[in-house]
Amino acid sequence: MPHYGNTSRNNLSTCERDLQTVMNEVILHVDCSIVFGHRSVELQNELYQKGRTDGKVTDISKVVTYLDGINKKSKHNYSPSKAVDVIPYPGGYQATDFQWGFLLGVVQAVSNRFFIEGKIKQQVELGAFWKTLIDRPHIQI
């Protein structure tokens, strides 16, 4: 049975309880790693700079986020974090579409069921369904 390693457990522990509840159930059904929970403003800004020069987008393929953590906070910048980034294992960011679809399908099914059953109080949103920046690893409340 899949289980989280130390890094994933530590990252998940920085998140709001509802996200922990969902992701602790997800790991029972599909192997994955938690890449980020809470992010400092400094780390958020470092990720924001990717694909940019002097604050302007120069390479859209390298843009990670539109939120710099200073002027615009990410859900990752709260403590506890209102967001978690998860990747399939194995495969990681380069996982197949099937692996991503399976992982995110399980996340959506678990979170919907838990919300209906009252096990979590907040609905979960997947960045994979955003229109501007599709962010498959990102899950937020």
C-alpha cells in the first residue's frame, strides 16, 4: 500500500486540516508525493520570477505562478497553508496524462465525498481545471 515519505508528511503537516484529511485518504488509493504545502514569501517570489525578466514574462513555458507572495498572496503563503501541490509517483511532473488523470480523479472523488459526508468543511478546487494557468499539481480550499 502506498504511503507518504518524511518529506511529503512534513509538507502536508503545514496545510489546513481539510487538505490533510483529503490527502491522507488519497494516498490509500494512489501513490503520490506532496511537493509543497506552506511556502514562505521568499520562496513564492522565487517561483514567481521563473520565466520573467525584470518582472515581465519572457518565457511563458517557464512561468510557475502569477502570484508573487508580496503584492498578491498565494494560498500557499497562509499558515496553515490553504493549498497543497501533489505529483504522481512515479513520474512526478513528467507523469503521463493517465497518471495525472487518475491522481486528480481520486482527489476530486475523495474531496467531494468527504464534503458531502461532512468530514471536511470546505470544498476543494483543482488547479488542473483553471483556464489561465493550468496547474495540475495545485489543490486548494
